[in-house]
Amino acid sequence: MATVAHDTIDSTADAAGDAPRTDFADHQRTYEAFLRLSKWTILLIVLLLFGMLIFLV
């Protein structure tokens, strides 16, 4: 069987065998950053297309 490389995040189970708890605050910050990046990317693309409509047609 092939070996699988795991992330460097500590993913060991706790004493009860449950999966580790996630850091919700870090998850929330990451999600909000993703939404901001998505919003600005879409806005930039719309502006680029609008500029192409005006100056190239």
C-alpha cells in the first residue's frame, strides 16, 4: 500500500477517540477572508469587462 502524507496540523484523536476540536475563530476568519477575496475578484472582473465593452467595441 502507498503511504499518504498528512498535513502538519495535529490531527490525533483525543483520549475518547474523538476527532480533534476545530478552532472555530480561525475557521471564521478564513471564511471571511475568502468571502472578501471573492467579492473583490468578482468586482474587478466586472470592471474589466465593462472597460473592455467601452474601450474595445
